[in-house]
Amino acid sequence: MDEARALAALGALSQTTRLQLYRLLVGCGPAGLSAGNIAERLGVVPSSLSFHLQNLVNAGLITQRRTGRMMIYAAAYQTMTELLAYLSETCVAAAAE
């Protein structure tokens, strides 16, 4: 992961609703949840939810797929693994200097 992607991911998670949304999707596993189910569980209006979902998709933290008429969102575990590795590597390198 490069610095730009790390900053995009960290920026996306730096907002309360998006962090709650990401936590919810991590807990749901690869099956994910529909946008309607997410809105209901988090108590977020659909227009606001769409904005937050798109922000997390653009940062690569969640995926979206169409199942019939529904959009299903799921955590992109690989991106978080890469982000944690990037932070560990850069922080260790900085501490060694």
C-alpha cells in the first residue's frame, strides 16, 4: 500500500458514521448487508448512507455487488490488512531512525 491509499483509507474511517458502518460490515463477514439493512441497523437516512458507502468504496475499504435489485456491501478485509501492514512498517521504520 502506498501513502496515498493509506491516507484515503484513514480519511474514510475518520468520520463516526463511516467507522460504525465499517465495524458493522466487518462483523457481518463476507456475506455483507444490503444498503437498506445497513440504514436500518445504523439509523441513517438513505441519502446520507449512500454518501458514506461511496466514500468507503472509493477508499477500497468495502466492496459492493448487485444481487437482484439490491446492492450488497461487505468489508474488504485485504485492504485493512494492507493498511495495518503499511502503518506497522512505516512506524517501525520511523522509530528505528
